[in-house]
Amino acid sequence: MRPESEILSLLVSTAENDPRIRAAYLEGSRVDPGAKKDLLRDYDVEFIVRETASFRSDREWIKRFGDILFMQYPEDGPEGDPERCYGWLMVFTDGNRIDLHVCTAEVGMPGRDGFIALCDKDGILPGKGRLPDHSVQPPDEEQYRSVCNEFWWCLGNVAKGIRRGETPYVLEMLGQCVRPALLRMLEWYVQFHCGSVNTGKFGKHIARYLPEDLYNRYLSTYCFSDGASLLSSVDAMTDLFSEVSDDVAAGFRFARNESERAGSLSYYRRVVSLPDGEGIF
């Protein structure tokens, strides 16, 4: 595998020697010291250009970056905007991966956080980039109540999906609504006990801060689609959310809505245990 210095030198020289490229910057895990420094980190690179057509019309120019094992053109889909931004996601035979986009300044300029300038011919990049901020911020009581309500309300939808045998719906409801509420509560637990730390995108670093037993219980909430595993994972989620939300409420001196939790759990348990052909209650 080519070392980082060689890849960065190649990217910089490409940007500096091509007059179509006016600026270039690196973002993502390569600029985040909180990211695990392993060999799997991508090079997330943006080239700021005045037009993308000449890059798109020459499918050979990217071969300067190495021998490509496989790749993707993400902007070729129906929702792409190739006139303003076009990308090449490339895995090379030496194991390196470069996610490269050429974008016009109107869509491709970075914010002030989370990038390192590689080239800036016209002085258009917004100063030296800072690190992306994934640190956990403490909640106020309204945010706490909202997350609790989201978790317990959506549990009712999970119950209906289980009862109806609508497994894809159940899995999506858990993944898109219930689990994000659980993760947010775990992040607030971490914030209270550890301070404003960086748990990473999707909580990928949360194992660093949770007690081992809580982290293992969180992992147990992931499930397969078979009935027993699904029911077990939902039980693990409700037990863990109940415990952690109580801890967060006590730590930040928030009021708990016991009737909401009790009502949601009662409804869930009664719906999933309904005999065939019987009414709800």
C-alpha cells in the first residue's frame, strides 16, 4: 500500500499542475485525529473547478492516481448534478481508496470546519480548516422530553408491525426512529458522566465512554429478522432506554413522564401477544 505522503503528494501535484483546478482540500477521517488511524481510512478530496464537463468527458484522466480495482460514479444516478459536481470513488489495487469530487465553487466550497487545504490558487478557501465537531452537547429538558416521546410513541408502531408480520416495516421503524432516540439518550448519558466528548458519527466511538456492560447491552439491541431475535432486541432496547433515560433525568434534574413509558410498554406488550382473530384489548 502506498504511504500517505505519496498519495498526498500525488493529489497536490495534480491540483497544482492542472489549470482547471483552482483549489483542493482534504476532509474526512484523514483530518480527524479522533478517527482510528488504520489502513482503511479514505482520502476524501474535493477539487474546486470552473467546469466539470472536461473532466467527465475524459474517463482516462483518473488513471494518474493508480491502478483501479473497482469504482463508482455516484453522480451518474437520477439525483446527481454532474454539471456542478461529479465524483469518482476509487479503490486501487494497493488497497488505498480515494473519494474524489470535482465541484464548482458554488457547491463545493468547504465550511470552516473539518478540512485541510492542499492547494488554493485564487485564495478562495475559508482559512485553515478546523476539526469536525461530533462532541456531545447537554440537552435541555424540552429536548429530553422530545426524545423520550419519540422512542415511546414509535414503539407502538413497532408493535403493530410485529403483530401484522410486516418485518421490513418493523426493521425500518427501529432503525430510523427508535434506535436514533436510544443512541441520543446514550450520548447524553456519556455527556453527563464523561463531559463533552466526541462520540463520532453515528456514535462509532461511544464504546470508549460507556461502561462495558451498557455497551454490550446496546450491541444486543441489533437483531436479525426472525421472530425470536426481533422480540429479544426490542426488549433489550426498551430496558436499556428506560434505565439510561432515568439516569439522564436524574443527572440533569429533568422530570420523567412515567405514564408515557408505562402506557407505551403496556400497549406494545398487549399488541404483540394478541391471539389471532381477537380485537386489540
